[in-house]
Amino acid sequence: MTPEELVEFAEGLARVAASGGGPKALAARLAEASGGTVLVEDSQWRHVASAGTGPMPSSARNAPERAVPIVAGSLQVGWLSCSGALRQAQGDTDHLARLTASAIGVELARNGEAGRGRRRTFWERMIGRAYHDTTAVRDDATARGIAIAPAYVTVAIEAETEPDSTGALAAADVRALALESFHGGDCDVGFLERGPTLLIFVPATREIDASNARTAATLLPKSVAKKKAQLRISGGIAGVETLLSLYAGVEKAEAALAIGRRVFGAGRVVAYDELGAYPLIYEGADAGRLQEFARATLAPLRAYDEKHQTELERTLALYFAVGQNVKTAAEALSVHRHTVFYRLRQINEICGRSLESPHDQLTLRLAVAIDVLHST
């Protein structure tokens, strides 16, 4: 193609965009010019638009090297692939495809901002408890173009640059990095910015979804550091919450973020359910919640003792009572000190905690103390 023909094609794209044609009309312009088929997908390889009369591939996901990235600013927002071109040489088709991808990127960015506004309002209403039943939630989500799941894992993250860093990472870039880590399958991952905190709502239809979300969140600081060495990510992870209790997930994720940063320092993402006693102290738990915490913490030991006729719970309580002196504990239990060591290892494994960790030890000590105070 001559330079004049390329300019004419670009002007045609501009006219299509100005008339409000959108990605589908732009794809049709490319299909007409190349004589092939055009497929437009978003950054997660989901169908956006297609054009042309030839065979249409289901996705270019398996051959991304044949697709042209669609970029909006510094973010990649999708992919454009053109196949079966009849009227143009491959090199010319590549030029046309890049021009079309640029035009579609502008359209997706423009529409994306409006779409994000509609989505942002939905998630704000969700955590603000504006809905009274799941039917209302689903109806509003459908109207806003959001595919929702029955339950979510909420992740709260905050980014901070190193003191000697000369540049700050844009909020959009943090969002893009997070989008690469979390996947919702057929449902949408939700995002909501609240001040410096980015809330991420990861669909958790199955337990494996929740597990994958927790793993991805935990690895997020490392994956971000590989791309932005000057950036540190801190965060908190909540447990699985249903649609109408999503606000509770936000509260737990934000609490985990605050506790983790204070206890472990910046650069870690921690799970609320694994923080042991710290949420009780941070949130000022009442007597009922303290007792429930003690029961839940000691339940694995009690179940094991009942099943195997052992004395692990008694050994733990006595071990703390004698100042963690194994010899004194062994004498009080009338067993060899090696038996006490063995029981302590069992306690670690059964409770999923380590008595050598001051944080885990605090959790177990507090559980034992609460149990003593409130046992009847």
C-alpha cells in the first residue's frame, strides 16, 4: 500500500469512530479493506467484536504472536487478530491491523471509563449494603454488564514506592498488575478504589477458586516486584463471603492489611483467618467472640485427644503454665521429656502453627488463657 492509501484508511477509521461506530464497526472497516476476518478480544481473551465473512477462529489465545495488542495509554486492553486476508499482502494487512488496533484502543478506553463507573457504583452499593436480596443484586449486575458469582474472596492491597524512588505507580497500573493475577472464569473480577486501597473481589464459586485467590494474593508482592522493582505491595485477604455479606469481607480484608503491615511490615499480603489473636486485639472483641476464638483454636487438639485418648491440650496448657520448661512439664505429666517434645511437635502439626513463632505462640497462649477464664 502507498502512504496515501494508509492515510486514507486511517481517516476512514477516524470517521467510523467519530460516528460512534465502536469496536465492531472499526473491525468491519479492517475486514473490508483486507478481505479477511477480524476478531477483537479483551485483555482476558474474551470476545468483544468480530467482522468478515470467512471462517472465524474462536480465539487468538493459543497464537498470541499472530495478534496485535490493543493498547490504551500504558495499558494493554485487548487483542486484534486478522486472518484470511485476500486483498492485501501480509505486510500491508499488518499495517492496517495496527492502525485499527490503535483506533479500537481509544474506543475501549473511552467506553471502559464509563463502564468502570457503572461497575464502581455497583461494588460501592454492594459493600454499602444497598441490596436486600440476591435477586436485586443480580438484576442490577446484569443491567450494568457484570457477570457475578454467588460468593467472593475480597483482597485489599495498597502500593508504596521505595523512599528513593523517583516515580509513583499509577493506580491504573496497580489495577492492571492485579488483573493479571486474579481470574474469575465466567464471572467478572470486581475492582473498587477507596482512597489508597484497591479492593479486589475475586469470584469463589468453588473452594478451589478461593484457594487459588489466596495463593495469587500471597504471591502478588513478588510478582509485582519483578515488574516494578521500586514498588512494594501490602495487603489483606478475607475468607469467602456471599453476595449479601460482601461488606464483611471488605472489613476483614482491610483489617488484615492494617494488622499485617503493623506486625510484619510492608511488602506482605496476609490472610485474616491466619492472623490468630491479632484481629481480636485490633478490633476489640467482646467476651462472646473471645470464647468462640478459643473454642475454634483448641478444637483440633480436643478432637484429636478424644479420638486417640491423648493429652495434647493438657500438655500445651501445662507447658505454658511452667514457663515453657520441658523438664518441669514432663515431671508434672509423669512422662519422659522426649514425650513432651513429641507432643509439642504434634500440637504444631495439628494446629497448623509453630510454638517457635512468637505470633503463633500468642494465639495459642491467648486461647488457653480465655478457656481457663471462661470454662465452667
